[in-house]
Amino acid sequence: MTFLSRATGLALFLGGAAALVGHFVWVGPMAGPLKVGQDAAIVVGNGHAFLGSESPAAQDGLKVWAVTPAGASQPVAVSVADKYLKGSFPVKSEGVYRVVFTQDRGVMSRTPKGVKAGGRDQHPDATEAFKLFRSGIAYVGTPGKVWGKEKPVGLEFEAVPEKTADGVILTVFAGGKPLAGVDISLAWPLKDEVDLGKTGADGKFSYKFTAGAKSPALFVAETKVKAAAGAKFDVHTYASAVALYW
């Protein structure tokens, strides 16, 4: 199987700098490349290894859809099947498709009794209150079609790739603007995730693939942004993943 994307679990968001490696949620095609005239089967997986699923991902605040080469959106309905969420969409034209998920779980708090829904107004004993948003995009094409210099989907937080001669440049956007200081990591199928560094002042991060590297590669962007004064939570926690197929 080939899959996409990742978002960190609550324990990772609430941990320290070393907590960038761990739990994943991803979405992507079950097999590629895509074929015109056939439905593309996709899965959402949940667990600690890219290309595996330990249990069905939570569906609260979850949205999944496909973006056609022409830019049209196709909603994808998913349902529980074994340890995955599964769905499909029709492939009607050649080109690169983007399989996308977002999950906005709202305001949550870490309390002595565990993570609870709601902010500091409901949980004054919270050690941290946060608003959790995660997203992921898989770039997968029909035969002979691969990603290049891509445009943002327009998500609240996302990582956007640009193909270079020997690698990729990722630009991380928050609210449509490039964001500096975002942590970037990389996971290959069934391999441990590796921390790579942070985006620069322009929101970009460059990576060179080793010779003979085989797809897919999964890049993950994570950060925390302090909440505005007067908010009922402390920070926005963001994660976005981009899976590249070539």
C-alpha cells in the first residue's frame, strides 16, 4: 500500500522538542499510479509507523477530499474498515491529483485527569489549553504525471512542495502567509521519522534526496503559535504533512 500524511498525537503536541517523532494520521491512495476511468481507493490510517494503522482514526472534525488536476474538489466519504478509514473517488482525467484531509478538533485541555474538550474556562486546573488543527496532502498522478511546483490548497496550515533538480523545497503557510521556525521531519515507509530542521525566515525548507531514493516520501511540518490575548486557550498547535510520489 501507499499512503499519505501525518499529524501528531496529543501527547506529542504537549511534549517538548524531542516529541516530534511518534504518532501519525495520514491519508492517501491504496495503490498508484491512478487510472483514468477507475475509482481511486484511499485510506486514512492511524498509528506510529508510516504505512501502518493501529486503529481507525478519530472522525470528529475530519474532512477528506480530492482535488482534480483542473482544481475541482471531490468530497470523499470514509467509513471504518478494519483498522482504517476507507473511501474512494472517480479519476476522470490525466494529471496530478491531491488527496487532502483536515481535522480541526477545537479547543482542548490537558488536565490531571487527562485531555478534555474545552478551554481554561472549563478546566482551570489545565497545565495547557490548546486548539488543535492538522492537515495532510498526497500528491499522486496518473501514469507519467508527477508533482512539480505546486500551489497551496488554501488550508489554515499546510506544507507546499516545489520540485528541484535533486530534491524538494517545502514552503509552510499559516493563514496564507509563509511561516518561519516550523519544525520539519521526514518519514520513509516503515522507517523511523527523522528531524531535519526548521523553515527559514521565508517559510522555506530545502531537502536533497539521496541517489536512488524511492517514493513515497512523507514530510511533516509542526509548530505552536501563541494564542491571542483573551483567548480561552494558550496556543494553536498545528501539523501538516505532504506525501510525494514519483
